[in-house]
Amino acid sequence: MPRLSKGLSNMVVLVYELFPPSPAAIPSALEALAETVQMAFVGTVIGFFLSLPAATLALRTIFPPYITTVVRALLGLVRTIPALFWAVIFVIAVGLGPLAGTLALSVYSLGYLSKLYYEAFEAVDQDVLDALRCTGAPRLAIVRYGIIPESMNTIISQLLFMLEYNIRSSTVLGFVGAGGVGLLMVSYIETLQYSSLTTVVAMTLVLVILIDFVSGYVRRRFLPAVRVVKLKR
């Protein structure tokens, strides 16, 4: 009971120190948020380009089991490790900063996009693939001219969601030194600048809402029939 009472007292003091937000933190917050968006964008793009060949090699409708089993096992391993742990690994490997965060998001995107894509690819109408096989088309031609065009809506939709998800996810990577706005939050917490922390959190919230709105608008405007599969956090 005394610990709970002291905790409540400390919480009241913390809330008092969080407000009002400090305008002086706005320039630093904008710079950190820009770095966060860049990390998420580059990481998503790298993961996307890696996921297409990985998803192709995982196709049971195209490749034999001894290839697809190995590829799916590797992708499952990549997907099992959370982005925050990948960030720790890359911070150790390449040092503190946005490069570690970008690499972590790239690997994380690779794992999830590959799974979503090979499931979408395997759902393509087999009549389309059989028609291409009858022309003597090789495997890669079947993927290029049959599977990918038929799955394009899903490819774009999941890519947009992955970018949206990575922007939200990248805000916490800085807590392990992987750059972005999370690193700025940690510095404010360590130096007890709680009013500046409030400014950063509020601006991050605005960014996330804006990204959600833009991403949702693009999906509704250009991909009205596609249902987006959301990732579990």
C-alpha cells in the first residue's frame, strides 16, 4: 500500500511536469520525425524488393517442395523475431543511428510481406497459370506475366499498409539506439525534460494520424475492393 501511494504521488508530479508542452522542442521533433519517416520509407522499399523474389521462391504452385520448404522456414524465422530485437542486432552490428533502424525495418518488412505475398500469389486462378504453361512459358515468365499482374492490387495494398505500420513501429526503435524520434524521446526522459517529451509525443501522434488518413484514402481511392490484412503487434 505505501508503494502504491508513493507511485500515485509520483504520477501526479509527472503529469504536472508533462504540461504544458514546450514549443522549444518543435524544431528537434520535426527533424527526428523526418528521420523516422525516412527510416520507415527506405526500410519498407528495401523489404518490398526483397520480398518479391522471396515470395516467388516460396510458391508451391511453381517450385518443388525442397525449395519452398526451406524458403518458408527461413521467412518464418525472420518473421518470428520482432522489429525491436532486429534493431538491437543491427545496433550491435553497425552502431547507433538510423542505419540500424532502417536495416531492422527492412528485414521485418521482408518477413511479413513475403508471407502475405506468397499467400496472395497462390490464390491466383490456376486457369491463368495453366494457360501460360500451355504456351511453354518458363517459371519466371509465369510469375512475371501471370501471378504478379493478377495480384497487383494486393501487392500495392499491403505495401501501403507496411509503410504505415513501419512508421508507427519505427517510433520505438530509437529506445534501443536505432535512430528516429524514439531516440529523441529517450534523451528527454533521461534529462527529465518532460514538457519537451510531451511535444514530441503529440507531434508523433499527429504524424501517425496523418499517415493513417493518407494511406486509407489511397486504398479507398485506388484499391476499393481490397481488404487489407493487418499485422499482429
